[in-house]
Amino acid sequence: MYALITGASSGCGYEYARQLAAKSYDLLIVSNEASIHDKAQLLRDDFGVQVISLQQDLGTQNAAKDLYNYCQEQHLDIEVIINNAGVYHDRDFMQDSEAFNLLIFNLHMITPAMLIYYFAPQMAKRGKGYVLNMCSVTAHIAVQRLSTYASTKAFLKNFSRSTHVELKDNGVIITDITPGAINTGLYNIRPWATKLGLLLGYIVQPEYLVKHALRGMFRGRAKVSVPCVWNSVLIALVALVPTCLLRLIRKTGLF
């Protein structure tokens, strides 16, 4: 059986591939970066499993169907899907390009949802399958400059919960994980801020995150929360901020 990991050329995606390979899963790893092929060879060398690498842009409208068709043509039985591919901007919706807005909508919502739509029936027929959706603590936070990122993650969080209820009795587990900041290149955090965040615990390492995520998924949980008191504090504080104060913060340029 194969595990399909999107956005697997670096960061959490590559760590998901490593930890699933350590569990003896064969892998189909997908990324829009050419380095995915080099990472596939490293995984073969380190774990001795079958690894297929595919360079594909998952931010297009038909990406999920194209990926599903590829698996059908190659006769790949997918037991695990890790919907990890993503992009990040802390920028106003109107200041981002049309291309980027379409990319983030497709990558965070359409592609993960439709991968479940296409692959879940086969999983249900076997009576076993797992899907892990990488959400975000920002799914609970509606603030300026995170309108697209936070909102798409909110969709994925709610979609995960709903489909978990729909599919669990058929043996298909849909799990979401909602981390805060992770020590990858996605957020462009300054080195000093990263060191401070790791020290205080509000930034976590990919290895730590992936271990908790996979453990929760294989235990059949609908939701996995990364142990971090700062995330709970942040969600509670932002929920108390009125819209007028958010506008004032915007006018002062604090965020």
C-alpha cells in the first residue's frame, strides 16, 4: 500500500514521507519543485521502500483528478493521503495577484477536498484508509492580511470534521491538525525570532508535529492539536478583539 504526500519536497511534507517510510509504507511524493526527485532517492536509500516522485502543480483546478488518474494508470493503491501542500502570504487580499489568490484557493481547498472525493470510495471499499489535512491555528482567527490563508484553512478544518463523520463508519479516517508556527521556510520568520519561538514553545519542529499528527490519525481521531499553550491563548485573545480595534491596529500599521 502507498502513502500519498503532497508538498513533500521540504519541511513537514518531507518529514511525513520519512516517518511513513519508517512505518514501511511505499510512497508517492508530489511537489511542484524539481528537487522532489532527489528527495525520493534519499528516501529509497534511507528506508529501502518504493518511492515514486511526481512533479506536479497542485494549485490548478483539475490537479486532484489528474493525480487520481495517474494513480489509476500506475495501479497504485493509496491507503494514506497527507494533504500538506500549501502557500502562505500575510498580505491584503486585494494586494495579492489574481494568480496567487486562485492558487491558494485551489491548493488549500479544491485539491484536498477533491482528493478525498476521488480516493475515499476505494478506501471505503477496502474498509481502511486515512487522510490527514494540514490545517492551521489561523483557522480560528479572522484578521487582516490573513484573509485568504486563514479562511482557506478554516474551510479545510470544517470540511475535515464533516467528512470524518461521514466516512468513519466505512473505515476511512479523516483527521485535521491545527498547528501554530512550524520551523520551516513557509513563514519567512527571522532567525532570531525562530530561536526565541523555539525556546518559548510557540514554534515547533517538523519532527515533533508530524509524530503527533500521524499518531492521532492512526488512532482514528478527527482532530489533533499540537500541545502548545500559546495557541490557546492566541485564539482566546483574538476572539475578544472587536472589529473596530482591528481597524485601529490597521491604521496604526502595527499589523
